[in-house]
Amino acid sequence: MQRTLTLIIGALIAASASAQFPSLENIIPGVGTSPKPGTAASTAGAPDEKTSASGIKEALAVGTENAVKNLSRENGYFGNQAVKILMPPSIQRVGDMAGKMGLQKQVDDFVLSMNRAAEAAAPVAASYFADAVRDMSVDDARGILGGGNTAATDFFRNKTRDKLYVAFKPTVSQKVGEVGATRAYQEMTGRLQSVPMLGSQSLDVEDYVTNKALDGLFLMIGEEEKKIRANPAARTTDLLKSVFGK
């Protein structure tokens, strides 16, 4: 189990703090401090479950912060092919036809604006992940340690997905209007309604962008977790050093 603990921490610790994410001290009081000399963690070389859980919480808090911060940047979604929000499959044929009819700019504007809306909504996730970390029990930490390659990601998805959808939707709705996603969509489809075999098209842009933004967020966390489990990195705080070794 000690090796599994080590793998989970890995590169998560490399992320720097973000102003939008609550401080680790507020999430886990006393993080970053070594156990006092003479405690079981320092003398026996094997941290107790409470200390191990604190180490897991610290790692996960910083790791989810990193994912949120990266996706919140300009081109955080649009510039990352793994999470870039593409033309909805339901209207892909419309997009293809629009491009052939000289409307590629409208197609491109629509795709870009959807990704900009997702990037604007991403910071909302920070407080929800912080709450999930803060409320994590020793049993939760044990389950993550003994779980599969995306056990931590699954934990966050189960705890936060529904709440995040509700939280993301208003921001996406606002930004979809501001960045012109709906306008670009209407321009693209409106000029194609008379094309045989296409007819009128209907798409809930806000729902689509919200769900794809969340899919991308959890994908990024999951991919990072897989790397961490396979490739441990240096521990950068006293707590992590005391829990996971040198």
C-alpha cells in the first residue's frame, strides 16, 4: 500500500497555487508540516491512516487546482485537442455543409465561442473540489488508495458532477451570449435551412457546452491521475515527505 500511496501523490504536488482556489490551509488545517519527532510516522516509518489521509487530501487539492487553472486559461479548452469542444455530432453534417457553402468562418466562430464559454466556466469548479477534499473521510482516502487508475477522479465525479452542472450552466449561458456562440450557430444554420435533406436544426447550445466542459475537466484530472500513479515525482512539502518517504 505504501507504494500505491507514493504513486498517487506524484506530479500533483508540482502545481502552483491559484488565487481562485481556496488555500490548502483552509481546506486541511496544518498541511505542509511534519509530524512531531517521536510520532508513529517519524519513528516507525509508516504513517498512520489519519496522516496518510491528510497527505492524500493535500495532493488531491493541489492536483484539482492545477486542472482547473489550466483549463481556465485562454485556449485551455480550445488549444487542447484532448478536451477541445467540437461541433456537436447531431449537427456535424450541417457544419460540413456550411463549410462547403462558404460559411467556414461561422463554423469556426461557433466552435471557438463554445470553448471560450467553457474556459470562462472552469473556475467555478474550484470551490466544489475544495469542498469534496475537505469532506473526504479516512474511508474515502482508503478507497482511493486501493482503487483503480482513476479512483480519485471517480471520487470527484461522483461527489461533484451534478452540482457542477448546476453551477456551470449560468456561467456558460452568460458567456455563450457574450462570445457569440448562439449567434454564430444561428448564422450557420439559418442559411442552410432551405438545403434539401438538412431542414431546420435544433440544439441546446448551453446544455451541450456545459456537459462537454465537465467531460473535459474530469478527463484532464483522470489523465493526470494515471500519470501520477505510473510516474511518481518529488514530494515538495514536509507533510508529503513525512508520509511518503524521501
